[in-house]
Amino acid sequence: MSRTEFTNWAGLVRSRDCEVRSVSTIDEVRAAIAAARARRCTLRVAGTTHSHAPLVQADGGIIALTDGLSGMPLVDRGSAVARIPAGTKLAAVGAPLWQAGYSLANQGDVDVQSIAGLIGTGVHGTGPSLPSISASVCGARLVVADGSCVDTDDDRDLLEAARLNLGLLGVVTEVRLRVIPAYHLHARDWSEPIAPVMERLDDLIHEARHFLFFWEPRTDEARCKQLHPAPGPVAAGVDGPGERTDPAYRVFPGDCGTPHTEMEYSVPAEEGPACFWRIRALMRERFPDVERPVEYRTVAGDDGWISPARGRATVAISIHESSDRPHEAFFRTAERIFREHRGRPHWGKVHYLDAASLAAEHPETWDRFWAVRARYDPEGRFLNPHLRAVGGV
Ligand SMILES: Cc1cc2nc3c(=O)[nH]c(=O)nc-3n(C[C@H](O)[C@H](O)[C@H](O)COP(=O)(O)OP(=O)(O)OC[C@H]3O[C@@H](n4cnc5c(N)ncnc54)[C@H](O)[C@@H]3O)c2cc1C
């Protein structure tokens, strides 16, 4: 195997002198784990590397690319559960699910990620009644550090940990997701100054199933998007300018844009507006050169062990910077504001918190998550320095 440098999508998370293996079969997964064990090195599992945090990073170790573990979703109609090979891209899931009569309850801004990657970091879309995709996980299969195959049906704690797992439990080979009857979405996109949007924010959030905006620092306008289920496709010309109606899986995703990095914090829903105004003021006063937008979304509370939305209705606020510009001073200053509003970081995005601060956010369940990790990976094969710092191990 040749050794190489490996970077994430944004180009900022680098693994030096690592071995990259594409895995397509359980035997290849086992071989990658065995090689890491023999060399006493770290093995990190990669989806499509759209995480900004150094999760898919293994200096001197092995990166296992899971795009070969892909295939068609199989839906059990009785339970409305889709069984999906873990490396399958979200973009490849929508059409076959639609043909089977189903849709995902929600999706994020893009559909390029792998199914295992989505649940690896708790990816979410927007909508006050809709939790993250991790909340719809009802099962998974994994190859764990000793090379054995395990199913979450056999271990309730493993299921809870696997729903948002940071790639710490082993290589996920299959994910089982609850799905709902197929639906169309009517989308309306428009821009207007930020002040009137914030004045009627509650109405905008609650009058449709999904609402989000991107605040553009250069124009002080909000690019707004409202999505709402519609009975079906409409005749040509019925949708007005900036509107369209299509199968949901085609309406949710947008473009990834040019390479950038991102910090996102989930604050209690009632803190969202005040927190947003402070981030806007910070950018205008101290970081006027940042031209990337701020995104504002809502997420329903859930019971995920390490979920940023655990136990509370949530507003997720994201800040961005281009990959070729410095971001740390901006992100660190913004993080102080997010924390003053009781924010919890998105696991797949940049944050600077230590284990004690993170543990304090999940007092009842943090230790349970890390205990399951230790049980299935006692030698820490799937840990890298970032995750050791996050978990305090
Ligand atoms: C342009 C862009 C748009 C985004 N939009 C959103 C959004 O709308 N909402 C949101 O919440 N986030 C969003 N994100 C963040 C991103 O979607 C998440 O970080 C997601 O986890 C990336 O999925 P991936 O397949 O690229 O996984 P990776 O980044 O490759 O991996 C993520 C985690 O999953 C683990 N993992 C991946 N595959 C496996 C496997 N088979 N077994 C075990 N562990 C595995 C990895 O080890 C890692 O810990 C966005 C990021 C970008 C760059």
C-alpha cells in the first residue's frame, strides 16, 4: 500500500503519511482493522469527508474509505424502515426510496454525504418539529475493533451510541432508518433585509414545515427559504417566481459551494434571535472582511446521548469562512458568544471545547456513550488525537 497525504473536502484537515484503503466488503473492512492492529496505528473511517472537525484524520495511520459499501435501500413496508448500505451517498437514496413510496422526514442543505457520515455527526436539516437524521436511526450493523460483526438489535446501548457515533464504535456497514410516506415539497425562495425577517421570525418558522435563512454580511439581507409539503406536482406556470414543487428529495439539496470551513452551535430555541444579533454585530464590528453568510435553522429536541439538541428545542447557527482565508480568530471569538447562549457544537464542524465542557452538556449520558466506545474498542483503535481530547481519553 502506498502512503500518502489525505485531506478532507475543505482541504484543511490533513492526514500525513497515511494509508488510504477503499473498502467494499466485510472482509476488506476486517483486513483494514487487522492491519491497523498489527501496526498499532489509528484507523479512521471516511464517508465523503465533508466534516470540518478533524474526525477523518489519521497521521501515520489508516483511512478506510467506505464508498464501496454502497447500494440500493431496501424498505420493509410493514415497519417503514429502510435498510441502507452505510457508504451509500444520500443523493443515491432519494429516487429509489421515492419509487418504493417513501421519503426521508428531513434532509440537510446538501445530499453529497454518505449515510454513515450523516449519522456519524448528527446531521440535521431545518424545521421546529424535525429532529436530526440520527433520531430516525433504528438499527445499524458494524464491524468492531476485534473484527466481529455486531448488530444494534443485540445491544440497546450500542444502538443509542451508534445513532450519533463520531466513527468511534467501529466501521458501520449498514444503517436502518425510519422513513415516511413519499411527499412533495413546495419551495419558496426570496431575499429581503434582515430586520423585517427577524421581526416576523416566529411566524416564518411556524407557518411552514421548514424555514431557514442565510444572512449575507455584504448586503445585510437574508436569503430565506420556506418549504412545505404539497399534495403533488403543480401545472406549469402555477408556481410563481422563486417557487417550485417537486418530490422532497429533489427540493432539499443545494450546492456545496466553494471550499469553506464552518462552525455551528445549537442554542436553546429561545436564545436564537439574541445570539444571532450578537454574531451579526461581531462580524460587522470586528470581522468585516468575512463575506461568507450566517445560516439560521431550527431543530426539534431529541434524546440522543450526545446530540446537540438533546432535551431542548434548538436553533442552529452556522458561521463560515473560505478555506483559503484564516478563520481561527473569528471562530474562537464567535464561540465565546455561542457558549454564553448555552450553545453546543455540531460534531462535524469546528469547535475548540475540551472534554470537561462537552461532558457538562450531557450530564446523564456522556459517560454512557464513552463506556460503550471503550467496550467495543478497548485499545482505542478508532481514536485520533482530536477524539482523545474530545472524550478525555
Ligand atoms: C457543503 C456542506 C454542507 C453541509 N450541510 C450540512 C447540513 O445541512 N446539516 C448538517 O448537520 N451538517 C452539514 N454539513 C456537515 C456534514 O454534512 C457532516 O459533517 C457529515 O458528517 C459529513 O458526512 P460525510 O459522509 O462526508 O462523513 P465524513 O466527514 O467522512 O465523516 C463524518 C464522521 O462519520 C464517520 N463515518 C463515516 N463513515 C463511517 C462508517 N462507515 N463507519 C463508521 N463511521 C463512519 C467518520 O469517521 C466521522 O467521524 C455540511 C458540510 C458541508 C461541507
